[in-house]
Amino acid sequence: MSKTNPILSDFRNFLYVVWKHLNLPDPTPVQYDIAMYLQHGPTRSMIEAFRGVGKSWVTSAYVCWLLLNDPQLNILVVSASKDRADAFSTFTKRLISELPILSHLQARPGQRDSNIAFDVGPARASHAPSVKSVGITGQITGSRANVIIADDIETPNNSMTITARDQLSERVKEFDAVLKPEGFRRIIYLGTPQTEQSLYNQLPERGYEVRVWPARIPVDVERYKGQLAPYVYGMIEKGDKPGTPVDPKRFNDLDLLEREASYGRSGFALQFMLDTSLSDADRYPLRLADLIFMHLDPRMAPAKLVWCNDPDKMIKDLPNVGLAGDRMYRPMWVSNEMTEYTGSVMAIDPSGRGKDQTGYAVVKILHGNLFVTDIGGFEDGFSEATLKSLALVAARNKVNHVIVEENFGGGMFAQLFTPVLARVHPTTIEEVRHSIQKEKRMADVLEPVMNQHRLVFDTKLVTLDAREDQDPRYSLFYQMTRLTRDKGALRNDDKLDALSMAVQYWVDHMSRDTDRAAEDHKEALLEKELESFKDTVFGRPPSSTLWMSV
């Protein structure tokens, strides 16, 4: 590469030219730092930067700069979806057509010239186009490239379950077969982790250098295992304190506070702090392995059943959104005797119109075990359709008591729902009010019940929960396994809150029954003692005397 032309020799200079052409402010220090790493990074690199930093735009400019220096390169762009990959290549092609310094790279007659696969003018004839875009699930086999750009190949949908994560991990291995064996060659990942078991965590084991730019200087630097960008370490050495925005020109402290409130603590930790560490095994107290999954009858349940975590009982044919190593299990033993449920309660966590759902859960009780027969959510708040649908759920599950979270709307939801419920399925309705921090309350209610393996789920709910919610954050089991006791841990918790309310109702009910049983037992003992006292004081006729009198 030329050492005389500063634009050709230093990608940062070219990036400045591109930004000026796009009428953008000067590149920020972090964008310049990413540009420096793109130019001088190793053959296998991972750029892990917070959302909104502009890493894809910077890398599009980098692709143009590579072709400016060497038009014979072949570059493959891979994203989670074909549309995303095409957007990257289309933007790159537009830069080539608009920037005067790149005009000679425009495709000539007879060359490929589509948005998804195009040649640059000076390129010699080749089976592979100069730039090609493809989705990670598309046809990668047979492609050849000097440079592979893996741009946000991990999304919530393709990393939601253990099976999906395993499939993604296998697909990216194809990159090694695509990469040309000689000449300039690089594989560059761009992304932000979408799950605590992110594919990006595996890259160091596959020979990649990972460099991380979080949105703020982290409190615990050790969690990043030496992968923080030197730029961030430099800020720390200069005296910048934890919590200081790393790129204040993109997101200042107020911006980040607003985004943290929107994403929730755990979501912000992933998307902006890029922290996937599970520093404490107790951080996530609720595990799928503590539940029992089986087909449930809506009217009755087995009189007895026994939990297990035997590998033979592990469920492999249902979507699993749990953390690494967490599994779902069927019961080890189920009695043949079936008994009708002794109670059925429906809990509702209302919400207004917005991103939150009105979550509900139906939980029935039998012999101290709790059976979840229905869960779900509606997105249109207090609408007549939502109220009627909830009433139909109550009727379908033969609910004999409804509890509603009073905190929202000052009890308005219950007032609106009561007449609808009375028409469809007359039953009692009760409002409950909570003053304890929500995350702590949910964990404190569910953890002991789950640890005792007293919570049983209908297996059909697992499939419905995954299919109905395209965004995994609305999934009950996703919410359950990502709950911590930190305030704002979850961005969405509607279904989990409804479940905890229903479980709390039965926990209180069982506690009252236990107290009553204890009092009955005390009374029985007292009665026995009184009888013994009377026998001792007043005496009792000998048995022989009684026999003779008869």
C-alpha cells in the first residue's frame, strides 16, 4: 500500500473524507480507534462495540478503502439476515458511486453490478465478485473471499435457544472453508452480544482476538478478561472513573441513563456494556431444571409425582431459552390416581398501551403442588378485546378466583374488567398491592417453590410461549431465567410478574392451611392431655367391674 498518499496509507484519513461526504460530524475518538484496529488488527478479529457506535458504517468505509488499495480483493459480507447483509453491500456500492476518489472503482460494462454482488472496475475476471452479501443461513458454501465481514450475525432470534446457538456456532465454521489460502486474508466479526452465552464468547478459543469498547468505563474491569480496547484502558489510566461515557460525542451520560431505563439493567449490560459474565451463580436464582414439565389435564392432575433431573427424562424436543447447562425435565414418577384440582386462580398484571404486555397466568393447586395450565399476554392495554379475551381464559380454565395488580391505574383495570368477567365467567375478583421492589419480590416468591420442585408446567405452554413471542424478552421462560434481584433487571417482566402473583396467592393459602393444621394438632394434643388428667384425678372403673356389671 502506498506510503505517500495519506488517504491510502491511513484508513482514518479516508474515514474522515467519507464522513464529510455524508455530512456527518468528524469521526469520534472511538470511531477512529475502531478504524485503527480495522487497519492493523490480526487476521482473525472481533470488534465488540456498544450499539449505535457506528461500527457497521465504519466497516463499510473500510471495505471501500481496501478496494481502493487493492481492487483484486474479494470481500464477503455475512449478516444474520440477507436483508441486513444486502444493506451493508448496498451502502458500500453507493459510497463507490458517489465519492470522487472512488469513481474509478465503479463496475464497467460486462461486470457484475447488482447491490448484492458487484465488481469494481479494475478487478480481473473471477468467479467471486469484488463484494458479495449473504445471510448466515444462506448459501455460503462455494464462495471464496480474501476478507469476510461477519456483521451482527447474532440476533435475539437466532440465539434465543440452546439449539439455535449451537446451529449458529456450526454455521460460522464455514468461514474457514471460504477464506482464500493465500495473499491478504482476514475474518472480521462486528457485533454486540445478544445473550449471556454469546457466540462471541467462543471466538478466543477459535483463535480470534476480541477487542471491546463498552459504552461506559466498567466498574469491574476483570470481567472483560483483558479484552477491553487499549483506548478504554488509557481513559482509566488518565483517571476517568467507572461510569464515565467512553464515547460522549455519541452518547453522553444522560443518553446512557435513558437507554439503561429502556433496556433494563441486564439488557443494558449486554447491549451497551457488552458484559456477558455470570459472576455469581446466585445472580440468576430461577432455573428451568427445578421445574417439572408434563402434559396437564385442565380438570385434574396426578395425586402424586416426583421430580428428577435424570438425563433420561431430559426434554430435547422443546425450545429451551435457559442459560448454558439449564435443561427441562419430565417427572421421574407419576401416580395413576387422578384427582380434581382443589383450586384455580388467575393472576393479571395490567399494563397501559405501549411496549409492556398485560400478562396473565393460571395456576391450579392439588396436594401442595402448583400446576401452571395457562400463561400469555396482550399488547392492547385496557381494550375491550383484551378484557373479553382475559375473561374467556378464566372461563376456559374454570378459574374460581381472579387477582389483579392494583398498582397500575389506581384500580381502574379491575373496575373495567369486573363487568366483563361477570358476563362471561362470574367469579370473585380481588386487587392486590405490592410495595416491595418487584425483582426481589418475584425472586423471593418463586425461588423457594421452584427449589422444592412444586411448580409444574404444561409442556404445550413452552412451545406457545416461544412461538407467540417473536422477541424473546416477552417469553415467560426467558424472563424467568434472566431475573436477578437487581432493580430494573428485566426490560419486560409482565408474564413473570403474573406468575409470581398467582404463586404467592397459593403460598399464602398453603401457609394459612398449615397454620390451621398446626392449631388443630395443638387442640388435639390438649384434648388428649385433658382426658389423661381426668382419668388420673377422677379414676376409671376397672375393666373387670365393667364386664361383670354387663
